[in-house]
Amino acid sequence: MATHTSFSARISDSVGLRYAVAIAPVLTAYALCSLLNPYVGNSVSYASLLPAIAFSAWYCGVGPSIVSIVLAVVGLMVGFVPTVHAFHVPNGGDWVGILAFLLASSIFVFMGESRRRQNEAMRRAQGELEDRVRQRTADLDVVNRNLRELSARLMQLQDDERRKIARELHDSVGQMLAALSMNLSTVRNDVERLAKTAAALSDSEGLVREMSTEVRTISHLLHPPLLDEAGLSSALRWYVDGFARRSQIKVDLDMSEEFRRLPREMETAIFRVVQECLTNIHRHSESPVAKILVRQRDHQVLVEIRDQGKGIPAQKQEEMASHGTPGVGIRGMRERLRQLGGTLEIDSNDEGTIVVVRLPLEEGAAHDGFSMTDRPSPAAA
């Protein structure tokens, strides 16, 4: 059906081609009649011409079909093919045959025209459907692009807000706690003779010191100053050392001392991925060790985090493989990396888990760690 429809569509665009295609089968039938007439008689004329008329009606339309019918009838009546009818006046039997031929031809033309109109309507409907599909696809692309831009903006706002909170905690609460600690020290010196009061004050001073440490730690975890000031290498070493002390997990960081600065957004993304992976190792894997590998090569940054824990459950892996509903941490890591054109791969079994991150690094992209919006203008420099 598809081949017939395409053939009709090709010849329908040219009027001359339609008439040529309609007449050609009739001429072929005449040639066949001239060859077979000595063997089978005049009856072969109708048997040869009817398929030719049916073909013309099916593919060429009403006008070419009528021309084919007229040509066929003229040949039957006046002997266009001499070996079939040698220029004789048709008798009663011939007229019956001709009328039957005209009736059959009319039925073929009616059926062919009905079929041709149906095909034309189907082609128009198909074209309209394809136009609507293209429009819906374009609308969907626009929506997806807007969602990606919104997601990137939300990530950026989250990092900016963390950086702001970290500065506020360090500059305001940290300073007030330091002043309070000095006041308590002065009071302790004045009332040292009172053992109970001195002990309480000493305990209070210890609590203040612990609070100050906790505030500093929270501030640094929200957004470590080293990430902006010294870069990813220093920030990761500081975080890994602190994590190993708190969790009692031995962490091996394999990162070159000459690791160059990256764009700020890329350094933040890598730091957050390492932070999330180590947190998951501590909470879920029960692994005593972890290894982190960070490399710059072939215009990309490779980050690999391994552990020797119990791995991710099979059901959870199936959900992740089928794009189900992963944890908030994994979803956040994937989205953050996708905004930078990177990928996140997770391979887990009962011997441990491997997380591999790849981020494209354009030539010349490694620099002093500032994004384009952070660089001073030439005039300001």
C-alpha cells in the first residue's frame, strides 16, 4: 500500500506524465492482441484491455482514464490493431462486448477515483499530523531548555547562599563567641577562689570553645574558604583530613600537588561530589577505607571515588539503572554535573562501590579558579 501511494503521489504532480502512464498500458495491450490473436482469437482483446483500463483508473485519475477508454473503444470498433478487427462494422455481438467493456471500465474509473481521493485525504492528514508532531517537538525542546536553565540557576543560587551563610557565621557569630570567651576568662580569674564557680566557669569556657569549633566547622563545610582562596587541591586535602579524623575511615587522596586551578563552578561541583560520596560511604557502606583519584588529562577532569564496603543493594541499582527515583544526593550530583556537560557513573557489587565522574575541560579552561563574572575588567586592573 505504501508503494502504491508513493507511485500515485509521484505521477499526480505531472499532467503529461499521468496521460502517458494511462495510454502506455493500452498500447501494450494492443501489441499483445496483435501477437496472440492468431492463437486465441478476438476474445483476447477484452482480456488485455480491461487490466490496462483498471491500471489507468487506479493510478492516473478520471481524465487520463477516459482517454484510455476512448482509445481502447476506437481500437475495438475500427480495428486499430488490424489483426484483431480488420476494419469491419461492429455487429450485434461486438456492440454487446463493447458496452460490457464500457460498463466495466466505468466501474474501474469510479473505484479508482474513489481510492485516489481517499489517498489524497490520507496524505493531507499525514502531512498535518507531521506538522503538529514537529511543532510539539519544538515546544518540548523549548520547555526542556528552560528547565535546564532554571536548574542551573537554582544550583548557582544555592552555592551563593551557602557562601553567604558561611561568611556570616564566621564574621558575626564567631566574633561574638570569641568576645564571650574572653569575658568568661576574666570572670573566672576574679572568682577563682570559689571552687565551684571556677569549675562551672571552666566548663562554660570549654563549651564555648566547642561551640566556636562547631561553628567554624559548619561554616567551612557549607563553603570552605580554601575552595575560593587556594583552589580544589587544598580544599579537598583539608576536608579529607577532617573527615578521616571524625569518621575513623582511612581516606587516600591521590591528587597531584601541581593540580591546576579550574573554573569556580567546576571546582565547587567536584568538591560537592567528593563530599557527598564520602558521606554515603560513612553512612551506608561500612567500608574501613576509601580512595579518591583526581586527574586532569585529555581535555577532561577525571574523579574516581572507591570504597570496599557492602555495595549498593540490587533493588536500588535497578531503580537507578531504569531512571527511577534515586536518592536526593545522587540526583543532585547528576544534575550539577550535567549542567557542566559531565557524566556520573556508579558501579557497585558486594566488594565495594566505584563512582566515576568525567567533566569536559576546554583547552585553556584551567586557570586561577575564578569564573568569568569574577574577573576584574582591564580598566579596574
